Amino acid sequence: MSKHFRPWKIDEARLLPPSVQDYVAKDHVSRLIVSLVRESLDLSAIAGSYRSGLGQPPFDPRLMTALLLNGYASGLYSSRRIAKAGEERADFMMIVAGDPPDFRTISDFRKRHLKALASLFVQVLKLAEKAGLVKLGHVALDGTKIKANASKHKAMSYERMKKRQAELQAEVDGWLAAAEAADAEEDKRLGSKRGDEMPDWVSDKQKRLEKIGAAKAELEAEAKDAAEEEERRRAEAEERRQAEGRKKSGKAPAPPSEAPDGKAQRNFTDPESRILKTKDGYIQGYNAQAAVDGTAQIIVAHGLTASMSDQGQLVPLVDGIEENLGRKPKEASADAGYLSEANLQALIVERQISAYIATGRAKHADEVKRKISGPLSRAMRDKLKRAGWRSRYRLRKQIVEPVFGQIKQARGFRQFLLRGIAKVTAEWAMICTAHNILKLARAA
């Protein structure tokens, strides 16, 4: 064993105090984030919301924005964990310059400026484009299911709601009757006290009854809207059929029901989330969407829905790319979940984008054997089969799926913190922004 060691200078004072930046490597992502918020990102929407000069001065919006972005890029999403990192981790201590905000300040800042923080996605994306990381030669689309900030055990089906509503109503009516019957005796016993105060357990049951009633009404309203939409769709289809002179074939479909399906569910914690099926079972969550450019795995458009199906997300994602960058991709690939005649029509015919969409589930896209209806879908099947292993569809898996792996596995984002689809959509935008910043940092 060596008799000589490096000196441990834990008690030695420095002649000149170090800068907070001296403890962070020059190529660390936190330095890029600080540079972005100070020099490149427009934070006027956040800074302009502060009007009053009264009270304690707030933290600089650039500091708070950098702190949140560094947290998301580091896999820290909770305001408490970010606040703790501001006291313990060198990169966070560098950002806060030794004056860390507490977790409530971080949480309130995120809630107050959620929309403005989400809009930073486009600014960072354009910086990535300037850096040559976005070419829009081939863009791959996909979705991933992420848990909501709600338990699936806090959901109730419409059928169960009707039954439970009747049970609770009977219980509450019985308790109210018993309370009224006891009023006279309580007045004598309690004297000057009112004697008609409701016990907490009665109030709790009433609140539960009101929640169930509200959820039941929402499901009924949704079912009615869906029935009206289906009637409108059928009417349009009938008009097109008559205009084209085609004969009506088959039996007339039954009119759409305005009553909700008995199995339709509503969650009481986050009513806008839904039960979604994943390869690991069912979750209460949302379906997060992303379009990823093939050059450097930059997310060029994002979206979010509570629906299990991906079909309705393809056109919004492709249009989102053009809205964000001012031009369309040359090629787009997606799995079988996005396949429909309408989507192929929108991509190939209307937007002139070369599409590669799987026509069914199989190990290889050209091996799908299921029956396919629709001329565009059949043409897509033949296109993939003709190219075989050389098909551009092969790029999809290596472009978009690693991005979800980096977000969910490497950075540990597996559950949203916020509730409600508008807030969760903004939270997903921040996750995508942090992902693009990390790609920028690696390319710098």
C-alpha cells in the first residue's frame, strides 16, 4: 500500500473565490441551457406577465426557465426534486448561482407560465434546424402511452355509476330523514346550539353523489355528441353516394345510440385521461405523439390525445411539421396504427408526401397477409412488398422508437405530473423541448 496520498484540502480556504460556473464542465448540457435562455430564446411572454413592483422581487424568468429545462433534461420533473438539486448538484447550483428557489416557487412558475414554456419547443426546433440537425428528408411518426397523474382504480363505468348513484341517493335520503327526526330531541338537549349540523360522513356521501352525477352527465353528453357526429357522417356519405350515382348495398345500419356504453368509464382524479392498453397491461393515461426527423432524431412535431387509436393523429402531426418549420417532409413513415384510406389520401394525394405506412402487424411490413380493402391501402401494401427489406419503411423503427426509449427509460419519464389534457399537452411539449436540447448539446 502506498505511503503517500494526494493532499485532502477539505479545510483549505482559497485565496480567490471560485465562480459558480467553475464546477461545471464546459461541455455540460446545463451550460448550453444557460446560453440559450440568456442569448437565444425569446422569453418576453414570461417576463411581460410581471407587472407590479410591489413585494419581494421575483426570481429572474431566465433563471427559472433554465432551472426547469435542466431538470427535464436531467430526468428530474418534480418541483421538490429540482429544488433539492439546486442545493446539492453542481449544475443546478450553477444555474441558481447559490440562491435556490423553493419547490413552491418552481411549481407556481411552471403552472403560471405553462403555455409560454410549451411554446419554447418551436424556438429550440428552429435552432436545431439552423444547426443542420433537421433536414425533413424522412420523418417517422409514432405514439407512446404514458400514465396520467391518476389511478385507474379511481375510475367507474357508466353502468356502475347508475347503480352506485341509486345506492348513494337512498343512503343519503335515509340519513337526512333520520337527521330531521332527531332535530326536536337535539334542540332540547343542546340548548342554544343549532343542533342541525350535518355529520361529516353525510357531507362526504353527498359530495360523492354529486361527483358521480357529474361524471354520468358528462358521459351522456359525450355519447350524444358522438351520435350526432355519426349521423352527420352518414348523411355526408349518402350525399356522396347519390352524387356519384352508386346504388345502396346491404342493410341500413341501425341509428346511432345516444345512450353511453355501459362499459364507458370516467376517472374522478383526471376525468380527461382514459384507460389505455399497453404491452404491459392497462394504464390510466394519455397517448403521446411525436414526429421525429431522421437526421439527428430531433422531434419536429408533437401531439397528445386521450384516444387509444393513433389514426386521427397522423394529419395533425404532418401539418404541425409544416406549421413549425414552414415546409413539409419529403417522406413520412408510420406503423399500422395510422393506416386508413383518409390518411393515405391526405399524405400522398393532397400533400404530395411519399408515405410508408404498414398495412398490418407483422415482423416485416412486406409480410402482412390480412385482407386489405381500399385502393390506396392495397397500393401501399404492394409498394412495401415490392421493395422488401430495402423499403424506406425500415427507417421508422430506428428513428422514432429510440426517442421514446431515451425519454422513458434513460430519463425516466413514465408519468405526467399535471392533470387535464391541456396541461398534459404542454407538459409533453416541455419533454420534447428538453429532448431536442440534449440533441443540440451532443452535436455542439
